[in-house]
Amino acid sequence: MAVLTADLPAAAGGAEAKDVVRIEQQGASAVRGDGWVVPRRMVIESSWGDVTLDFTRAVITHHTLHIDLDMHAGALRLVTRPGVVVDTDSLVMDYAQIRTRPAGAPDTPVVLRVEIAGRMRYGQVVARPPRRTLFRKSRTP
């Protein structure tokens, strides 16, 4: 069994992924960043605030993350990495916009599919790779 799971990332601190994670807020911002364990499903209810989900160093233990979104006047920001695909086909948009920019080459194997459903009013969904810093370390061949 260890041979089959040797290439899978270990959960941060031995933590296991939850089935459902809820984020409820008004006028605030929520961030999931380095080393967070991606659940199977997220329920996000937000008014006048932003939610950022950073997948660049997240521990991915499932193939799909379902996000049930109810957001008013805010932004859902997804910082992706190669292999993370965002699907917004089931999202109802009222005076809102979706901006996506893929991370990696088109033939990169899918590691995580993020399916967003629900409603976004007067806001935006942004899916993008991490921003490049001005002072990146150069790689020597």
C-alpha cells in the first residue's frame, strides 16, 4: 500500500481533509493559504468581503472541490497552480464578472477540479496563477 501512496502529499501536521468547510462573513476577508488541506466541499456565504483560496501550497487529497457560493459585493480569488482547473459553468452571475487565467500548459494533467455553483452578485470571481515577484531567484543550469 505504501508504494501506491508514496507520491501523494502528506496532510499538513497529519490533518485529514474535512468533508465540508464553511466560511460565513460580512465586511471581512477570509484567506486559506500555505499548507491548508483542501476539503471535498466548501460553503461560502459572504457580503461585502473577499475570500482568497490559495492552492499553490495546499494539500490536495481529493480530485474535486465543490464550492457552494452565495456572495454579494466581494471577490472570490483562487490562486491556482498547474493542474488546478476552475469550472464556473453552474454559477449565476448578477452584475458580476469572471476572470480566469490558466496556470501551466494546456496539456498539464488535472490534479484538482474546482467546481463553483451558486450565485455571485456585484462582485467577481478571479482565478489566476501566483503573481511573479520582481526579484525572482535565477536558476542555474
